[in-house]
Amino acid sequence: MMSSKRAEYDIIIGGAGPAGLSSAIFCGNRDKKVLVLEKKKDIGSEPRGETLHYHEILDELLGKGFMKKITLSKTADRTYYAPDTNETIHKTRKTPSLIFDWKDLMQRLYNRAKEMNIEIKRDAEITELILDGDTICGAVYKDSQGNKSKAFAKCVLACDGFNSIIGRKLKLDYKDKMFPIIKCILNHGNFENKSFKYFFIPHGSLDYAPDFPPTIAFIFPRDKDNFEAGIMIQKDIANMLDLPHLKEADITKVWVRLKDEYPVFSEMLKGSSISYEKLTGIPMTGPIESFVPHKGTVLIGDAAAFVEASGGSGLVSSMIMAKEWVNLICDALENTKRDIWSNQNIKDMEHKFKKTKIYKKIKRKAKIYNWFRELLFKKWHTKEEIMNKWFWVKLIMKFA
């Protein structure tokens, strides 16, 4: 059943994650009428990356000092384990990673948006994009009962994450950018060192899964003896090596064996109990080429694969991206002399964004990280060859 009421807004935002709520807050700062559509009933019900580096955008969005208040722990230390797990590389970053609880961050963003009287509809999944000629001018959305409604706007922001419904509606191909990742939160970890730990697991190094793609396993200590652990599968390298397609059951099976058997890693997990575990995905090869894939819509955050590849976090970058694009769009909306969705204006907005510090940083990090991963997991490829080249890995990591 479709509602007959016509609702009109300046901007519709698909997704109430960090990118969506940040975009909504920045739209509110520009006095725009906004509708946020979130398909889930609960905001922040599925935790994503729970680490970030401090940036002033956090104070702007959350309030000064709030990030410090919710920080569980912090560390600038990293430990990288060679494929034999005997050799390690230790590194200290210039600024520490702040570890926090996902729900604390999401509740704060939600409260800030509600304080600005921004309309947020939960249990509202976008099912169609509405076209006026060749320009997107709104969205059809439905609730869990199947009731449908329409909303119209001058712009639709796709902030609905790595598996973007809006992106898929526009037939964007995410398959080579999305890495399968298992996120697991545990307690009672068996380690004293609070550094972030990474384990390089090349193709062919697991006897029980010889065709399993190259993978990075990780452990991120949280507060007390709580920690996050998981794996990130290097899907693009797997495609380059022409490895068999992985099913969800294949990934889960190997994950169970890694937790129980992989040297050092399994010892750190021994005796721990799991409070959360999920197979999900993250875009890790760098941003998409065009952030305006169709007139009337802009991709923000994970939907645009706008993630810092070296750390696998898109929180701060999504927030900054949201601010930059909201300002570009609002400037265009307020300039009545120009058609916001003319080819020239789209070109100008894309050009201005690609001149920003955050875009240049994300592109630069992706270029370096992609080169290093191809060298490690494709060119050197095997456990034996990587161990033979470990001196060079150390040298690269020192200056990366």
C-alpha cells in the first residue's frame, strides 16, 4: 500500500550510520529540511570499526571532549607478525588510535541530529529511486509491514554503507572493492601488550585450506581484557590469483580453525568468550571514481568506498567527506543562477572535492597500501618467499 501524501525535502539521506547522521547534522547547520531513512529499527545495532584517530571534526559533530569521554583505551603501537609468526615488526604511529564502543558514538550522533529536529525514520528501507527525466528527485521506501511511502527532494545522499542499496539500484559494481571481514568481540584475552596485532597469512599457508585467499588476521585490545579479533580477506588479490570463489561457510570454517590452531593468534584467544561475531565487508582498495554516479545523488562514506586503506577505518574520513559534500550541495542549492545537476556543475563539485586534503590523503594511502599488498601477497605470494624477503618488508613498513 502506497501513501498518497507528498513529502518534500531539500535533501534525503539513505542510511543512519556515521556518514548519514553526520550528513544530516551538517545539513541542519545549513538550515536544510532533511529526511533520514534507516532500514533497521535500531540505530547502531551492528557495530563497525571501533577505532579512530582524533580529528577536530569529532568535536564539531559530537561536542568538545565527548570523544575523550567515551574512549575505552588508546594505543599508537602496532605489531606485525610474519607468516611463520616468529618474526615481528614493531611500529609506533605518530598519533594513537582511540578505541570506543560503537553504541556510544552512534547514540551521540543520533541525539545531536534529533536536537536539531532532523526527521529520522527507522524501519524505512529505500526500494526505488524516483526520477524526474534523467534526474533522481526522491525515493520510495517501505516499513517492515510492506507499507510504502514516497519522499521527494532536490538531492539524495547515499550514506547506506558498504552494501549500499542506492549504489546497487544504480548498478554500481562494488565486488572488487569489498573485502569479506569477520568482526568478533571477545573478553579474557591472553596478552599483556596492548598494541594492535596483525598476522600476514599468505595463500597456500593453511594446510586445511590450501586455496584460501591471502588474509590478514588482527587483534585490537579494548578496555581491561576485552578485545576485538577477526580476519580481512584480500579479495582483489584473490581475483588476481584466479582463486575459487568463497562461500560464507568456507570463510566461517577457516575462521574457526584459525581461532583454534593458528600459531600465536590462537594462543592469544585461548579461553576467551565471544560477545559478538559477524561476517561483513569493508571497501579497501580506494574510493570510487565518481561520487555523483547519477544526476540527483551523491555517494558518501563506505558507499563511496571512502575508507583509509592503511587502517581500514572510514569513520573520520566519512565525517569529513559528509561536511565537504553537504557544503558543496548547499552552496549549489542556494545559488539560484545555476542548475545543481547540470553536467558542468557536477563536474565542478567533483573537481572541488578532489582538491580537498581528505580526498588526496585517502587516494595516497590507497595507492601505497595496494602496492604493498600486491607485492606481499601476489608477487612474493608464498609463505617461504615472504620470509625470504622479510628484511624488505621491515624496511617498507619502517617508512610506510
